[in-house]
Amino acid sequence: MKLEVKLLGQTFSNPLLPASGPSVGSLHSLEFFNDSKVGGIVTKTISITGAKVKKPCIVASNHLVYNTELWSELPLTEWYKYILPELKKTLKKPLIVCAGYTSEDFEQSIPVLEEYADFFEVSTHYGKDALKDLVTSICRLTDKPVFIKLSPHEQDYLGFIETAISCGAKGVVAINSVGPGICVSLKNRAVTIGVNEGHSWISGPAIKPIALQRVMSIRRHYPDLPIIACGGVSTAEDVLEFILAGADLVQMLSSALINGRQVYDQIVDELPFVMNKYKIDSIESLRKTPLEIIPKGKGGFPKIDQSKCVLCNKCVKICPEMAMSLDKVIITDPSRCIRCGLCESRCPTEAINGVL
Ligand SMILES: Cc1cc2nc3c(=O)[nH]c(=O)nc-3n(C[C@H](O)[C@H](O)[C@H](O)COP(=O)(O)O)c2cc1C
């Protein structure tokens, strides 16, 4: 089972990387990833001065994370004088350095960060006009490949990417957090975290479909553009879905904030088993397989494999038409069933087939 990914002259032992955020904002956290099984490392966004972040700033539920973080709270000097030189001494994998935010910042930061970066990643919160100056200025300062991180709020994202490429960007990271949203504390009768009218930014499994759509659409328009997917990954299956949608590499942050940092190694360990289950030889071959956009499911009535059914009754409870019932075994009433597929998608033992 081949997990390796070669991209723009770098070799990643597998496609999973951390995403920019608090988990990669200090030497000890970067060292954790250096010793873990992820294929590469990404830093928190580095700017000239450290961000002043109003606390509290991160809250999670089971399916999403709210945050009001900005960029690294440590200044540029701390990064290039201490953190990155120390990390470099033992570095075992490619390093993506995230830099922000303006052309003036880059004049100072890129020359001192250059020797540590295999790729640069630049997050963008600007319109296309500002983007031109931004990408041109960073690409003038470095020969290292520059990846532009896409905000999900960019409506004309293909035009945005076209502009970035024409100014020298070599790839795209899709996507950043979604929002604004609000997170409410009933206890305090106030937003739990929030800036500027109580706004916070949303990430984690809840945003995965949006990230998948962007990755698939960008891949269909740019067959050879390096794409790093980001947004909502929590399992080895998710990583493979993003590769099938067209990603070369896949970043993850929020699921580790929700469930713990051990998920990185768990996912890398599980990748070969999931690849085996779906008959995938290598990440490279999956990446080259086109994702079909016409559903291939049969759309028939649900068939119950009684040898797999554990009579948990989930399909009975969730069927919106109340077409399933338990009478010693699960039975479907075809006069009610609308062949929607919900029961098959939620059966915990994969005992239902024939619809999806
Ligand atoms: C607490 C927190 C801090 C973040 N800080 C940064 C950052 O400094 N720079 C950046 O480009 N993205 C930042 N992000 C966005 C993530 O890198 C990522 O794009 C987003 O969370 C979606 O991925 P996920 O669902 O796997 O978390 C941050 C996200 C969170 C939750």
C-alpha cells in the first residue's frame, strides 16, 4: 500500500498534515508533529508582531469548533531566531511555513523565514485586487512554492485562483474556516466567544462538504494544480475522499481539537486498512481517479441483509416516511418507502443495500 506523495520536489510519507492553528504555534507542538506519523508539518500563520487575541477564543462541540483566533501570538523574531532554527535541527519531514498578511509584512518576514520553508502558505482575506499585489510581492521574494489559502467566502474562487496563478502562486489550500457564526452561552446570557458583533469562525466535520466541493471544482478546472485540502477531516475515509476529489495533500486541525491529537497517528495507521477495503493501491492512483459527479447508486428499495442486521431499530426510528418496521426482522413497506437512501447511509452494520 503506497501512501507516499511527491509534490513540487518534496516527498511526504503520507498525505496527512496538520492545518495552521494553535496546535502548530510553538516549538513543543511542532516537535510533536515532527515525531508523529503525519507526512509533513505546517506552522501557525506568522506575522511581524504577535496577535493580541481576546480570551476565551476556542470552543468546541462534537461536530464543530468556533474560534476567534487571529495569527501567531508570537512575533516574527521569536519564530526565526528561536522556534524554526531549533525545529530545523531535528526536522524529519517537509515544512510549510504560513506567512501573513500584507506586502509590507512580506518584505520583512519572507527573507528571514525562507531558509526554513519548503513551501509557503498565505491565507487570504482580501478581494482579487489586493491578492494581485500580495501574491506578486511574496513570489518576488522567494523561489519556494507559494500556496494561496482560499477563504470559503470567496464567491468567484476560480477567478481568484486564476489571478493567484498568474501572479506566481504554485498551488492552493482549500479551505479556511467558515462564518461568521455565533456560539451562545445560556449560562452567561451572552455569546460564549466572539468579536465584532459576537462573531466567531466555524471549522471541523460540519464544514467538510463545503471543502470537498471547492477541492473537486478547483481540480476539474485545473487538472495539474497542486491542491492541499483542508476542512472537516476526522477519519482515514475523509482523507481518501479528499484525494479522490482531487487533493494532493490533506490538512486537519479541528478534529484533533475535538477528540485529541492522537487522531493524527490513528488516521495514518488506518489509511492502509481503509485503502484495502476500497481496493485502493496507492494515494497516487486514487488522486488520478476522476470523481464521477453522477450518482451511481441503484435508487431501489432497501434490501436488508439479515445476517448483518443487529435489530438496533435505527432505520425504523429515522425513516421519514415510517416505512420500516420491526416484526422479528426489519421489513420495508414499499407503499410508503420513497427510496431516499437515508436508512442505508445510517445503518451502523452496513446491513442495508440497494438504494445508494
Ligand atoms: C483555533 C483555530 C485557529 C486557526 N488559526 C489559523 C491561522 O493562524 N492561520 C490559518 O491560515 N488558518 C487558521 N485556522 C484555520 C485552519 O487552518 C483550517 O483552515 C480550518 O480550521 C479548517 O480545517 P479543520 O476543519 O480541519 O479545522 C485556524 C482554525 C482554528 C480552529
